[in-house]
Amino acid sequence: MDEFNIKFAGLKNGKHEFDFAITNKFFEDIDYSEIRDGNVAVKMEMDKGETMLVLQFDITGGIETTCDRCAVGFTYPIHTEQKLIIKLGNEAVEESDDVIVIPRTEHSISVKQFIYEFISLQLPVRKTACNDEENNDLCDKDVIGKIERENKEKKEMDPRWAALEKLVSDKK
Ligand SMILES: [Zn+2]
């Protein structure tokens, strides 16, 4: 049984509510998940119409992650509200970030990947856990030195790092 697989065809038109409690198990099931652990409550309201489903998500919780500078673990709090429109049409098309079309012959849809994306988008590109109230950097300097050396070695080995680095510096 996959609770994220919503069998909408058997539901009446109108609003339906779903609650999901997301833990490490959820992230383990996602291929290439950047997130390993967390505790997130997802409230999903589905408004079912004749030709579309309107999904509203209210997502609250904490993601276990690590400081980008010194790798210390911490919980990153998230809260987001998201909307997704699923139209029933002739063939599967992604119209935009929040509008997709699925064939009207489908009877169910899995919301798992959508929820994962909503959650993972909440994580900032650069995560630091070690600032105090005055924004002083409290990272462990020894660990940072070690990580920087390791990263340098990795970069020398792997050309993808150079491409990634360019991407990051272009964004600044
Ligand atoms: Zn740190």
C-alpha cells in the first residue's frame, strides 16, 4: 500500500483531505534524494472537479541537514504552502511548474515526487548552522580546513565540480 498514491477516480467531486507524516522512510524511497532524514507534516487538500484536481499542500516540519561549511548536523525548519493543478486530458504534459496534464484514463496519481520537490526546494543552496545572534561564524575551523582540502582534491579529480562551481559563481 502506497499512501501517496491517490485513487481519485473513486472519490466524489469536491474537497478531500489527506494527512501525511513524513520521516526518513519517505526520503529513502526517493531516488537520488538529497535529504536523508526529517520530520515533516503534510496536509493536502484535493478539490476534485470533472476535468481537474486542485491540490493544496501545507507543509511544515524540519529537515535534517548539515552545515555547508563545517558539516555539523542540524535541523532546518521549513514551512511552505504549494498548489498543484492536475488536469485530465489526452496525454501527459507538464504545462508549467504547477500545472500538469495526465491522461483522463488514469485512475490514480502518486503525489510522492511532488511532495519531495516541494520539500527539497525549501532547502537553501547554502546552509549554515553555526551563526550566533550577531551572525558571527561559529563553525569548527579545523573541520573546515579539512573539508576544504578534501573538496580541492575532489575538484581536481572530477570535472563536474568545475561546471558546478561555475554555475554557483554565475548566480552570485
Ligand atoms: Zn558550520
